[in-house]
Amino acid sequence: MMNFKKWSATRILAVGFAAIILIGAILLRMPFASKSGTAIPFLNALFSAASATCVTGLVVYDTWSQFSLFGQAVILFLIQIGGLGFMTVAILFSLALGKRIGLRERSLLSEAVGSMQLGGVVKLVRRVLIGTAIFEGMGTLLLSIRFVPLFGFWSGVWFSAFHAVSAFCNAGFDLMGRLAPSSSLSHFAGDPLVILTVAGLLLIGGIGFVVWNNLVENRFKPRGLHLHTQVAIGASVGLVLIGTVLYLLFEYNGVFAGMNTGERLLSAFFQSVTPRTAGFSAVNTASLSDPSKLTTMLLMFIGASPGSTGGGVKTTTIVVAAAAVISSLRGREDVAVRRYRLENDVMHRAFSGIAVFVVQAILGMLILCVQGFAFTDAAFECLSAIGTVGLTTGITPTLPTLSKLVIILLMYTGRVGSITVFLAVARAQNHNKLKNPIGKIIVG
């Protein structure tokens, strides 16, 4: 019999997410979850549940066209749990019931939200829950200005809430199939209210809960912010600016042709934000030029910040790896970021995370290519899945069984964390003070 008390935090998180996906699949498999009243195949239900829980947004069905109000509500619930982390939601109920949060629960929470310490983690979670309610509520109100007149009061409110939660959690699920199947936000490409509201929610949700907490505690003053906060914000802003410029250059006379200058700038900005694990699209992704597709894949690879609702290898991981490479090229022993020296453990974790991410993505690409998909489409789909992005060139509904299973696994490891999954299934190793002898290998 399993002794759950001896399970590590990583194992509990990994198994917990898998259990939620399975429950979601069972619910979406119910006949009344579909508008047709007919049960969908279990694999498709599993794919939809995994995509929602892992806040990815890849879909085999158009959400509005396929799922009933019950099915849509299940998807929204899975998105919310997946975005915040199931342990955060569990602690919410514990706090509501007045239960004491023990050391083990604090350890799980710390792992779930990416906190660097156990102290103050419950206060952090409270702020996360309050902040989530505030931002999603504000997003709902702003989107209602546009959606209520367009869809009617109750439908407009539902559409606004659904897209606010989906955007904040970086999920990319939408109900715009009511206007045209699989159209995402293309009907609102030139609408600043919708585009900027969704983009704002994506950026806030993707910056990381620890960053929120540090900004609040520092009263939003630039001085005194933690190094992690400075790096996360700086990298996010830099990626958005670089991406916007590149999309303007590559698509000015491409998919942005026919737009005025303001619409081009708005579309380029949104296109720069959404690959950072969001999944919404205001233009046809399949119609992007090859340089734009490559830019999108690079942004999907990097993703959001640690401890956020987004995926990818994470912004801070890329900054640490880049700093290590620069230090090596300059012949320095220490690796520094903004005049702070980094510990070796941080660099090992950064390079390990990147390596595992790349290996999984390549294996996924290989399987999809073997099953007949073009390399560009396969690479785009796999990076979108493991980066929990949700953008696609259009091949998702046509994936055969093996490819669907591969994409499900990539979405799962992308959300839970590749290293977390491997630590969860690995047996505990006995650590001792004995070290192996040093061996020399010629590199480069």
C-alpha cells in the first residue's frame, strides 16, 4: 500500500495534475458535455482536459461549437486550477474552512508557486488568490464593454469571464467559434480594448507570483527589488519589444498588409505577447512568413517567468544560461547577473532544464515527422505543446492517435515541469559525502 506521507512535493504535484486531467477527461466525455448530446472519444476528451489543465490551448474541437455550457464550464474550471496550481486551490478551501496549514502543506505550496522560501508562503498564496480575483474581475468588466453589446447580457458576461480567466491563466481557449470556427481573436485584431485587455492579462499572469509579491512588499518601487524580480521583468519587457519590432519587419507587407499603422503596431505587439505561452491569435498563424514562424517558436521556447501561469523554459533560465555562456567566453570563473554572483546549483538547474526541454521537443518532432507531418508544422506543434502555448499551424485536429498521446505528454511535462516529472518518478538517491575521482574530458 502506498504511503502518501512519504511522497515528495514534486511527486504529489505531478500525480495531482495527472489526476485532475483524468477527472476532467471523464467529465468532458459525458454526453451532456457536448452540444450534440453524443459522447466524444476518450482520447479527444483526455486531450482537451490536458490542454485545459496544462493551460495550453491546443484543441481538437472548436470549444464553442463542440461543448455545451457544462462542457465549457468544466474547461474553465480546469484552466483556473491549472493556472493557479491545484495545491493553491486546495489551500483556498482549507483557509475558507479555517484549517491550520502545516509544514508539509507549506512545502507543497512553495513548490507550486515557485517561492524561494517556506516563510510567508501562505501570505503569498493569499495575495495570489486576491490578485487573481481582482485581475480576472477587471478583465471581465473591460471585455464586457465589447462583448455584452455584441452577444447580449448573459452571453456577453459569460464570454467576458471565460476569456478573462483564459487570458490571465495563459490558456488560450476561446469561445469565438460563435463568430467563426477556430477564429480566436481575429475578429478583434484592430480593437485596442479587447487586444490590450487580453495582452495585459497575459503579461500579468505570466510574470510570476513571486514577482507580484515582491512588487507589493516593495510598494512598486524600483529600488530594493529582488534580483529575480528585476531579471523577470527586464527579460519580459525586452522580449515583448524585440518581438514587436521583428513582427513589424517580417509581416509589414505580409499578414499585416491592408492594416493601417496603428493596427499593424497593435497586431505586432499582440503577436509578440501571445507566443509567451498564451495561445490566442489575432492573425492566421499558418499564414505567417517563415522568419515570423521561427520568431514565434523561439518565443514559445523561452516562455513566461517561473512560478507563473505560463510555461516554456522560463525567462530567468535563459538569462542565467546566457550569463554563464558570456562568463565562459570571457574566461571568468564566476557567473554574475547585475553584479550578483550566481551559485553553481542555479546554473546546473538552468542548463538541465533547457537540455531536458530540448530533448523532449526533438523526440516529439521526430514522432510527428514519422507520422507524415512537415518538419515546420511538427516543430511548431511540439514547441507549442511543451511551452504550453496553444498556437498551431492547423494540424492539431488531424493528429493521429500516437501524435495526440505525444502532444498530451508534452503539454503535461511543460506545465508541471520536465525536471519535476523526472524527480517524481525517480527513486530517491542516498546522498553521502564520498565523491568520485575527477576525470578529464576535452570539450570543444
